[in-house]
Amino acid sequence: MPRRTDISSILLIGSGPIIIGQACEFDYSGTQACRILREEGYRVILANSNPATIMTDPDFADATYIEPLDIEVLTRILERERPDALLPTLGGQTALNLAMELVEAGVLDRLGVELIGADATAIATAEDRELFKQAMAEIGLATPVSLTAHTLEESLEAIRSIGLPAVIRPAYILGGRGTGIASTPEEFERLAAIGLEASPISEILIEQSIAGWKEFELEVMRDRADNCVIVCSIENVDPMGVHTGDSITVAPAQTLSDVEYQAMRDAAFAVIRRVGVETGGSNVQFAVNPDNGDMVVIEMNPRVSRSSALASKATGFPIAKIAARLAVGYTLDEIPNDITEKTPASFEPVIDYVVTKIPRWAFEKFAGTSGV
């Protein structure tokens, strides 16, 4: 399919300042997207609150707004610029949450702005823990035993059914913010309150703990013609219970048999199709029981993520650049592979080496820390 000609200007929301859980990987993806969209002839409008990022240099967008990233400011930008589309999937969780706020406030409908990359239904299905659990049940994929809660009273009622230890997962959060594992009733009550506060919609998933299971991630891309590819498989050296951002990870996955990998690949395709991410990249996380091989789906990020940056570096497959082109109508078979210069992006990358990511904590930036 050729590039879309019914849109001429696109608003891109940046990720804002570098914070714990959201670092420069989103500047990396956002700058690539800005470049590609301008190369394709679109007028690019960028909103980002971080003046230090290279994204806000004059060369990257036709109009740049270094303003606070909130719904009031974005509404004024939309009213002034009147873009045809909003691309929310390349600015991390910040951009995704703001896009949903704009949808719920009716701003995008009022101004005739289309969400591209992932629509509101897809974002809600992936980010809302209860909707995601229901979607997985519909396609026959297992998830950990869990219940959702919106108040502390509901949380205490749910834990009586789930039992301890339990994992608390807030909805619409980044980098595991507000997530925790509770082993005692007192610990659970404290973590549930933190999780409800962290979630912008005051929703938490209370999940039976599967700490100790093996954790895997697959980077998936899909185009408008329903072609899907796995860009990279990633295995966490640390088991479930350690956040993937804090874990040592290796790519490609090392301990899956081919049968297990193919089952996980099929499941990832089923997830992205059911959630409804029509174009672009997503990150699907799985857990596997090391004792019997049982597999469950943990969650899905309907956007370019921290792992996408790792997968791009590991394979040479430029996920953000390709996601931007997919969002404006191209299909995977129409996009050339930058590395081979002969094959299209519809060919899954294969690597004959192992890439390892080891996290580093910048203790020197925090007063009062010991540095170890």
C-alpha cells in the first residue's frame, strides 16, 4: 500500500524529561520517527517538555513546542496547528497516556484528529488490566490468576480469593511504577494503596505470584495488511519477580526449544491482532514455568518500548523508523531493510550472536545513596 495522502500533518508527543523508568530510548525512537515522517513529506509538529533532548533541535520538526506535557497545553497546540493525525506510540507511556486523556476529553473528535499507530480501543485493551485479561481469555491464552480492584476495600476482598504472595500491578503505568510483591497482609495493604495512587485510573490487578518463573519478551511488528513479524526474542536472566528493566537480559532467547519458541511466536501474533494494534511495534511479555513448561501472557505494551531500543540495537532492525512508516500506510514488504539493502522488512531478522544488556544504576545522581 502506498503512503497515505489523506493526511498532511502529524503531531508527535515526546516522552518529556529522563526519569526513572523512562530514559533516552524514547528520544532515540522519537528522533527517528520525526526524520522519517519529514522525509515522507509530512509536516511534523513536536510537543516535548525536555529542552535538553536532541528531538527539540530545529532540524527535527517543522514546529516544535517545548511546553509542559499536559492535556490543557496539548489542546491549545492542537487548536493552533490543526494536525490531521496524532502518533502516540513513539513517546513512551507519557505520550500514550496523554493521547488517551485527549480521546476521553473529546478533543480529538472535536478537532478531527485521527490516532495513528494504535487507536484508542487498542491502547485501552492493552493498558487496562481487566480488558487485557478478558481479551486473552477470548483467544485462549492463559494469564496468571488475578482480580482487578479500584479501591482499597475491593483490594482486600480480592486478596482473600487470590491468596498471598501476590503481585500488585497498576494500570497505565511506566517502568513498574507502583508494582510490588506482597507476602504479608500488612505489606499487601501498603502496596495496594501505592498502586492505586500510581494508576491514573485508580485500577490495580491483584495477581497470583509466579515469582521464579522464566520471563521472555517478543518484539512484534504488524502492518495494515495484517503481516506480522517477530523482530527479536529477549530472555531475562533474572526470573519473574525482578522487573525487566532491572534484569540482565539476553537476545535472542537462549533456553527455549524451537517448539516452545514457535508457540510463543504464534501467541504474540494472536495478542497483537486481538488487542488491535494495526500498525507498528508492540512488546509482548510471557512467563514460562521451568518445572512443566506452562506459558502465560503477562502484559503487552502497544508502543515502542525500552526493549524495542534493545531489539533495534541487537538486530540492526530500526523498529522506530519502520513503525513510523507503517503508521502512514506502508506495509512491511514495501519497506527496505537498512542492513541487507536487498530484503524487505517483512523478513524476520536472524542473528548468529548473543547480545547482553546489563542495567546500570546512576547512584551518583541521587544524594544520600551509598553507590552500591
